[in-house]
Amino acid sequence: MRRMRVGTGVLVAVAALVLTAGGCGEGGDLTFHNDGPEDVSVVWDEGTLSIDAGGGVQILGSGCTEGDVVITFPSGKSRTLTGPVCPDRAIVIGDGEVDLREP
């Protein structure tokens, strides 16, 4: 029986691949929380949705977005989250601000 030696570089590369895939893999639910005082519009890969002030939306089984997520406020001001955006972070909308946080 032959034994195969695996170098440290290969183990690090495999570990990095596993960590990357775990953070932004297929599946999972995208979560939006609107903690701000006004309704907002959200545009992403799958279309457009409106999130009421003080409300939230969870897109079940959506996985990561392929592109950016754009949040537009009633004032016309918008914030862009450079994609992909993945379910390992919740999109939290405040008074004119947007942040990614652990769910």
C-alpha cells in the first residue's frame, strides 16, 4: 500500500476552498431587515421588492445573489451592496444606511 504525502500548501488551499464555499454556497435564505423610518425598494437578481418601515423579508432558498443588491430610499438616495451577497449575512437597512450583519 502506497502512502501519499500531502504538503501544507495543498491543505491550506483545500481549507480555503471549503471556507469560501461555506460562506457563499448554494441555498440558504437571504434576509432583509428595514429598521429605518421609511419604506425602501430593493433591486437584486430576482427582481424588485418593497420593504415596509420596521419590517423585513426573507427570501427562502435563494442562496447568494449573482450581482449587486441596490436599496433605494424615498428621497432617491440609494446604497449598493456589491455582490455576491450571501445568506451568511443579513441586510440591515437603517435611516439612509445599509449594513451586512450576522443573522
